[in-house]
Amino acid sequence: MIGIIGSYAVIAAFLASLGAFTLYFLAAQREDPKLEKIAHILFGLKGALIFLASGLLVYLLLTNQFQYFYVYNYTSSDLSIVYLWAAFYSGQEGSFMLWIICGYLVGMGLIKWTGNTYRAPVMFFMTMTQVFLLSMILGVTLFGVHIGASPFRLTAQEFAHLPVFLSNPAYVPVEGSGLNDLLRSPWIIIHPPIIFLGFAMMAIPFSFALASLWKRKYHEWIHPALPWTLGANLCLLVAIFLGSYWAYETLSFGGYWAWDPVENASLVPWILGMAGVHTMLIQKRSKIAHKASIVFAILAYVTIVYQTFLTRSGVLGDSSVHSFVDLGLYNQLLLFIIAVSVSGLFLYLRRMKELPTQNTETPLFSREFFMFSGAMTLLIISLIIIIGTSAPLIGRLFVANPTPPQPQFYNDWTLPFALAIGIFTVLTQYMWWNKYKDTESLAGALLTPTLSASFITVAIVIVANITTILYMVYIFVAIFSIIGNGIIMFRHIRKNPKMIGGSVTHIGFAVLLIGFLGAAFDTPMLDTNTVNYNAAVERGEVMDDDGFPVHQKLEVMKLDINQPRRINNEYKVTFTEADITHDNRPGEQRYRLEFEHLKSGKTFNVNPVIYPMIANSSAGNMSWTVDPEVKMGLFRDIYVYVSNASMVERENSRVENQTSFQAVADALMNGYEQSLNPEINDLVRLKPGATQNLGQYSITFDRFINMAEEDLPENAIVGVKANLEIKNAQTKHTEKVSPLYSIIYKDGSNSVHSPISELETFDFDIMFETIDTATDEAHFRLLGIEESIEDEWIIVAIEKKPLVSIVWLGTFLLMFGFSIAIVRRWEDQRKRAKQSRHYGDE
Amino acid sequence: MKPRVIIGTIAIVIFTSLLMWNFGNSIGSYVGFEDAERYENRVHVIGKWVKDKPHGFDNQRMTFNFHMEDEFGQVRRVSYNKSKPNNFEDAESLVVIGTMRNGVLYSDDMLVKCPSKYNDASNLEMTSAN
């Protein structure tokens, strides 16, 4: 029932937005405020309906209604309320809904704050994007064409071919298939909403640019569009930061950036939006660059749709780590991208002749020239990233089944341009805020940043022992950019602190450049044994079992408990503790590694986590996920994760026979005491039916066997045997043994007779020592087990990652700069709107 | 023609050709094991994990070993120089990147085509069987 209401709400929302779309067109064409008002109402109605549909979906998720496929596919009954909420946008359908909601919210803002000139045409284009997004979740079949995938479709429809549903169509799954464990992280609460808010806001400069072309008002649109574009950029930046941090700190992707298509999908629009902001500023100040502002505003949104197409249509298939389900939306997504590009191209070509052009050529050394060059360089960078991301499509020009390019391709081609931008920022900032008679006086002003940057670069090169000339140039440019922009910033702080947005952003960018360089110096930290092994591999001296030379070097090493190792001659590292904490999930384990800096003697602890992914595992095969721990430092991070451990192997063998989700979870929760390696004590106390683990061994006491009188040893008055099963969890060897406990009456006194039973399979012996009648426990002595118990060990990867903190610092500076700029442009825009109302010349 | 335009055009042409040349070199091609054996270079092989062949982490060499069947039905051993990647058991397909030597694919990078849970009814069958 709820599902039906939800589906109809989506369909009604789609129809309402179609109506608004048509009315906005007529209102803009005829400049009819009455029609526009009705269109606003329809737009609002669409919002109410999509909120209703989303509310219903969230309700279904919160109440575990697994008869709905979306609920079944992304949740299970063990999820906490936060993750049930997050499951709302964990799938494609829900994330489209979130995007639509964001679009609706910014649309309401546009209706409220946009002046009369542009409001109707801007809303026309905003509504166009909403129509397309809504079509993705329609789930109706029209004339044999299936449009969209409804979030409210039933599990029974989805799995109609399964025997369960064939025999009983009303069958409701008792349990969902669960949220991917990798997504069960607090970051999922905040990362997706911000990114979709950014996507939705980036439609605003697009809409304004097209509206300006339509209404032939090529200049004024930048005033309202500027703060929105900056806002969209801030959102994308925050989202990119959150995603990078998530990937780095908890997902163990190995770093904060991997040039993955999904990452590029938000980076490219950000870069193009950035270019757009700069050309708009040129346009605002000098009344030139109208064409460029319009083109960038269009491109920024077109790339959002294009990258959405790439990541959601299934084209990228095997080249992304992000899982995207192919919902068969290929054609619809293609239509969406064609619609936004063609409407942009069509209007631009139509108006190209009458767009304002410059009469005189811009002089080579002017702020406009440098700023424009900077914007063009941003365009080049984004084109390079687009080419790289599109490898599955355009790579076919070169090879049959193209793979994505090596990360090297992106690094080699984007970083030089990023450096050029670093220089442009300084030149532009100097010329923007000062008047220079000629190039000579500019050169004079730039003397301070150049000299101090040279000095600092030399100092860094010496201290950090940098030998590559390329890196020296790189460092110089970044430092030059920091100092140059820094000088401008300090001047502003003294005069008018509201103006520092630009210079803070540019400093942030240059700081980022420095941080990026750190990635070139990532080094695995290994102990001497492993280093020697790697050297032997390099010399070709290591052979595998088949006698072939081994080529793979090790990036991980084995640490035994409480045995310190020296790594890279820099730290002494000791694995000191292993614990099953169940902190966030059943069976979660935490390890402790103690680091001691050899030179300074300073110590710190790192506590990496590893946990079983029950929802993603199949019976008998437990998946484990590592959750790295990062010891942050200003100049270097120490990045640690445990990739395997003795405790993991023991847990695996404990749950391998469990077949259901719940049984595995229960076993993991309850085996706590047994799974820890206790102080090795060769005395085991067991009640019948109980099991105790000692290291890799498990000892199960099945039952007592009372002995018949004729079987008793000589002189025994009473005797009992214990049926025991001993198992080695690693080798899977088992042995059954039945040691004897008897009491002998001899020479007028009682004595205990319990002979030692020798084990055939294992290197220790067993003795039935006594029976504690108070607790009903039998005591067994495992003689010599100390020698056969393996120590706790871990396989651990430790990496030194320089300057990661500097990357975060640069990102924060960018965010701060953006925020200041948004406030300034917004106030500016409000003032302008008030004035024009005052003079009545809208 | 203004000299600026000419210089600009030449620069763009040179830049674009260099870029595309380098781009062409930096992408590889998805191949099967048989083709991979003939190449010396790094290859990308798409395939599925063969569950019933021995697999596991080699504590001596610190490699994760398993057998994979490529898209053409060929099965080879893969030796991956890290621990078992996330979602490995659940993957519907794997992309293994590395070099092929003596019938073994030595890999230092692996993409796990993640739980495309869309058509995965295994859990449903499991719960309904209980």
C-alpha cells in the first residue's frame, strides 16, 4: 500500500515538474508573471510530492519492510537507525531522490532571491534538470519502453524467477541482504548529501548562463550567479575532502586520491566551476570575457551530467572501485546529457554573433590576461582528466579493450599546469590590487616573493635532501605562490579583511601543491629481515616451490607478539596487544603497536582495527576488512593496518561451519573469552560438553565414561575415563583420546592413579588429574603444550606518508577562502538587488 | 592571421598530439591468460575466483594465492602481493593487474568488482531455506 502511494507520488512529482517546465517556458517567453506564479506552485507541489515519496521510503527502511526490493537490498534488521536512514541514499534510486530534493531546495532559493529579469528562464532550466532526474526513478512502462527504476518495486517482482516466489508470490523475505560493510561508517551520513547539494547548485550557473543567452542580457546574470557558483564549489570541495579522508582513514584505499572515475566526477566540475568564477570576475570588473563565463557555466554542469552518465550507466564497468549497479538507465542518462549539452550549444550558437566581443586586444601583461590564462589552464586540466576518465570510450581508438590509464598519466599531465596556475595567481593578485606603470615596476614588486621563495626552497632542498631538479622547481613555485599571495593577504587584513577570500584560496591551492609532492615519497616501513628478503628478490636469488625466481617484493611484514623490530632504522615497533572488542560490529578486533623513535626515544601507540564483514560473507568464507589507523604528524603520517593475524585465523576456523548470518554473528559475539590467547597454562578445567581453546588447539570434553569393574586397573576401587577431542585449528588435525582417572586402594590408603596418555598426532601428552566435585569440572594437564602453542602474530603494513596533513591544511584554507568569498559576493548581490529595486530598473 | 592565433594553434596541435600519444601509451588492454602469457608487460585480466581450488595467504611470502578463471575459461594461479582484498569472496568478477610469468599471474593491484548485489539472491535463498 505504502509502496503504491510512493510510486504514485513519484509519478505525480514527475508530472508536476513537467507542468512547471512547460509553464516556465511560456512565462519566460511571454514574460507573463501570472503563468510564472502557477509554475512556482507546481514546482512547490513537486517538492512536496518528492518529500512525501522520500518520507515513505525512509519509513519502509526504518520498519524493515523487506518485501520492497530497495529495503531488502540495502538493509538488514541489525542496522542501527542512522544506517537505516543512510540506506535511503545508498542505492542509485535513493541517491537520485536525494539529488532531486537538493535541486528542489536550491530551486526554492532561486525563486525567492532571483530578480524578475532572469527568474522564469532560470527556473525553466532548473526544472529541466529535475524532469530528467525524476524520470530516472519513475518505473513506468509507456508504449513498451521502460522508463526509470522505481525505489518502490517489490522483491517478488525483482526475483520473480526464484522458486520461493514461484511457489508463493506473497512470500516476504525474513531478512534483508544488508548494507555493504564498507558503507557502515559515520562518513556516509554526511558525504553524499553534500555532494548532491553541490551537484544541484552547479545547475544554477548553468541555468543563469542559458537564461542570459535566451533573454539577451549577457552581463547582469553573473552577479546573482557568482555566490551560487562559489557555493556549489564549496560543497564539491567539502564533499571531495570528506570522500578523500574517508578513503584514506577508514577504507584503506591506500591513499587519499586514486584518480578513480567517481572521484574525478566531482573534481572536474569543481575545476570548471573555478574557471567560471574567475572569468565572471573578469567580466564583472572589465566588462569582457562574456563568452568564456557562459561557456564555463555550461561546461561545469554538462560535466556533472557526463560523469554521472559514465559512473551510473555501466560504461565504466571494470575500471572503478566504486560499485555502481547498472539499472538499465543507459538511454535515459544519454538523453539527459544530450539535452543539457544541446540546449547549451544551441543557445550559444544562436547568440554567438551578438555576444559582446572585445574591440581591442588585451595587452599581454594585464591582470585580465593572466587571470584568463589561469582559467584556460584550469580548462586544460579538466580536459586531461576527462580524457583519462573516458578511457573506456575513447581508448578504443588505441586498443580493443581499453583499461583506465595509469595514475602516472594524470600526475604527469596535470601537475605542470597546476604549477602554472600557482604562478598566475601571484601575477594576477599583484596586478588586480595595484597599478603598475610597466612590467619593470611589476618585476620590482615581485622581487620580495621571488627572493624569499628562492631562499626557503634552498633551505628545504638541503634539509630534506632533495636531488631531483623537477622537485626543486616544484617546491619553488609552490613557495613563491604562498608568499606572493600571503603578502597580498596581509595587506588586505590591515585594510579590509573581507577582501581576503581570493588570496586565502590561492594560498590554500599552493599549500595543496606542496602536500601533493609528499605522495611521491610514500615509503613502506619494513624490518631488516624483510628488507634483506626484498634485496634478495631483486638479485633474483629467491626461488618459489617450483624453482622459479620470485619477483614480488614484500610490502608487509610479520610481527610476533612482544618481539620488537627495527623498521627503516627509524623506529622500534612492537606488537603488544590483541583484543576482540566488538566495538562497532560483532567480532571486531583491535591491535596495539608501540612505536619508539630510535633517535629521540619518543613513543606512541597505534591501534589498527580489523573486522569481519558478515553481511558480505558467504557461509564458510568470512570476509575481513581492515580499518587502518593513522598516526598524524605535521610532516608525515604513519599509516598502519593489520592485514592478517593468528586471531583472525582462529576466528575463521571457529565460525566456518555456521551457515546463517545470525549464527555467525552469535558465534563471533560469544567466543570472546576462548578466542583470546590466555596466559599459557597447561591446566584445563572442563565440564562435560565444554570446549576450551589453548592457542591454535581446542580441547573438547565430550563426557565421562564410567568403567566396568573388569576394565579397572589392579587394586582400583573406582575409575572413570574422559572422552576428549583435541583439534588443531590451523592444520585441522584432530585426535580423540580417553585418559583415565582412578583411585587405588593399597596398603590401607587411597591414592590417585592417572597414567599419562601419549598423543600420536600432537607433540604433547595429556593427563586426567582430578575431578572437582564442587563444580563438576574435570581437570586435565596438557604436558608440554607450551612448546607447541604458536605465538600471536600479525601481518602488518606500515607506511610513511609525508605531507598528508599539509594536503588537509590546504583544503581547509580553500574552504575558508571560499566561505569568505561567498559572504562578500552575497552581500554585494543583495545590495545590488536593493539598489535596482530602489531605482525601479530591474 | 594574427601571430598570436598562429602560435596558439601550433601549440594546441603539438600539445594535443603529445597528450594523446602519452594517453595511448598509458592505457592497457583487458586480455585473457593466454594472451597475457605472450606479453611481457603489465596486463589487466578479468575473471572469476575458482572457489574449489586451494587458496589462502602464504605467510612465508606474504602473498595471497588463488585460482582465477578468465573470460575464456582458462584457469591460472594468481599471486597477489597484498592480503586478501575487501569484498573478495563476494565479488562477481575480479580485475587482476600484473605480469604473467611461468603460468602464474603476479599481481600487485586488484579491482574487486563489488557486490553488485542487484541480482544476488544467495542471501535470500539462504534465509528462505531456514
